[in-house]
Amino acid sequence: MNQKLVESLAQIIRSLSDEERQLLESKIQKSDTSQQTTDLEDRLKSFEEKYEMPSKNFYQQFQASELGDSADFFEWNTYYEMLNHAHMKAS
């Protein structure tokens, strides 16, 4: 770890106004959300390829109890809901 860099960044952050700190925090949160969204989309894509079905169709069928109860399906369902929640948060 580059301790001098971290100390310099800490000094810069301490010198920011409250408004500037809020803006910085907002930018960091948006970046984190963007990375999480990308990760979730990648996970969904792997399920879509494996089961040859779009996630939206899967979700509708799974919620209607038209599919089995495999661990993959519960995981896929969770990732789909997480992505939808991330999209709602970003709006």
C-alpha cells in the first residue's frame, strides 16, 4: 500500500467542503452500483446461456411455480431481483 498516497488523499478529503464531500460520496456510490450491476448482469447472462432462456421469462415462470426448485433457479431468481432493486435505486 502506498501510505503517502493514502495520506495525501485523506488530506484532500478533509479539505473539501460538505457539499464537495457529498458529491464525492455520490460519485463513489454510483461507481459501486455500476460495478455491482455489471457483475449481476454477467451472472444472469451465464444462467441465460445455460438454460437458453431470458432472465425475464425465467423470473415470470419461476414466480408462477412453473419451474423446479433447483439451487440454480433460486440463485438466478435472487440475482434477478437484486438487479431489479439496483435499477430502482439508480433511478
